[in-house]
Amino acid sequence: MSISALSAGASGISANIRALDLGGQNIANAVTPGFQAASPSFQESSPAGGGVSLSTPGRALSGGASGVDLATEISNSLIYKAGVDLSAKVIKSADATLGSLIDISA
């Protein structure tokens, strides 16, 4: 169980960091004419409880104004940062549990 928790925590950190990166790209291109913001899509990995993956739809430049809402991007960045923090706590807890099991069996 602890090994799968480590894996789930690591995939959570990875997915949230990728989402933060995507948000950063959206913010950086907020004034680029025709830029359309991309939204990350989180999916649970198989088997259930095995972690999370992230997919991002492709972007197309249109002729209009940028489709970036800075307030939304900043709010989402705070959510993704909290996701990284929570995933790190999962890893820390799993590591402590695994360490205790190793100490007991030694």
C-alpha cells in the first residue's frame, strides 16, 4: 500500500506542476493577439487510486483578442500549488509508514 501511495503522490505532484506550467504559459501569453488559453484536464490513472494524469487540449490561434482570464489563471495556480503540497504530504506519510514497517521487520 505504501508503494502505491508513493506513486500516487508522485503522479499528483507531476500533474499539478504541469498544470502550473500551463497556467504560466497562459499568463505569459495573455496579451498575445489570438492566443487561446488551454485548460488542463485531470484524469484518474488506472487502476483506481493509482494516481492522476493530465492532458491538455491543443491550442489554435484565432484572429481575435487573447482568451486568457488572468483572475482565473491566478486562482487556478493557487489550487494547483495546493495540489502539489497535498501530494507531497501523501508522499511524506507513505514514506513514514514504509519506514516504520522496515524498522519493525528489521
